[in-house]
Amino acid sequence: METLKEEEEYNWREVSLPAMIPVVSPPELDRETGERRRGRDIIIAVDHGPNSKHAFDWAITHLCRLADTVHLVHAISSIKNQIVYETSQELMEKLAVEAFQVAMVRTKARIVEGDTGKAICKEAERLKPAAVVMGTKGRSLIQSVLQGSVSEYCFHNCKTAPIIIVPGKDAGEESVL
């Protein structure tokens, strides 16, 4: 795999999330001060696979707190392909609604163009989040070295702590959409 070049640019588009998600008001209790009140930025790398959904569910359930902002990042080959972009936008909207319903967190979404691993690392460098959460296919070390792995690339190249969620037995083989 290639190393990430600092001056390399990439294309992206913000996703306008549904207006049905209400704005989360700041915590009103006096004891919720400091880090909890300010909240953290957490990147969750998503795609249409079951392992990505499993990682998303884990992050929303175990990692996110009320004042956090979840940044959903999805890398695609071309932003100009309208069918791929619309399918990705539907995925982001669905996950944003679920994130609000489960953890009451704010959600921002961005669809980036290019190599998945590089795009995730670039977003992590831009946002400087508390964590980058992503799923993995659960391949062995030899398989991931031979075939390449986005999670392994991010593990070695991301400047923020990556949290790699290994698929559970309930993750299944079905896609999110």
C-alpha cells in the first residue's frame, strides 16, 4: 500500500441529513460538566456491509455519549456517479436517524471519493476525533496482508486511535440496505 501524501487532495460532499432529527439541546444538569458537556467527535467509517453495521451499532451503544457528535464517513469510487451517491446518501440518512433514536447524538455525514483507507485517515487528520471506529471482515493476518485491508491500513497510518470491531456471530451476511 502507498503512504498517504500530505498535499494530496480528495473530493467529498456533505450529506444533508433529514430534517426530522431534532436539534439536541445542551445538558442542563450541573453535574454534567467538563468532557461530557463539551462532547467529543467520533468518526464511524460505514459502508453497505454487515460488518460496518455491526461496528456502527457497537459504537452507538458502547462508545457514544449524549453530547458527542458522530461523523459518518463513507468512501466511494466516484462522487459524480449519481446512483452510487444517492444509495450512499440513503444509508447515511438511515444511520443518522438510528444514531439519534438510540444515543441522542448529533450526526454529520460526509461521502468522500477515493481509496477508503486514505480517505478515512484524511478525515481523521482533519477532524482530530477522539476515536475512529470501523468494522473488519475478520480475516486472518496472512489474508489481510495478501488481500489488503482497510482496517489494517488505518491501524498503521491513522494518527487518531482506531477502534476496529471484529464481527460478531450475529453480524450475518446480509447488507444494510
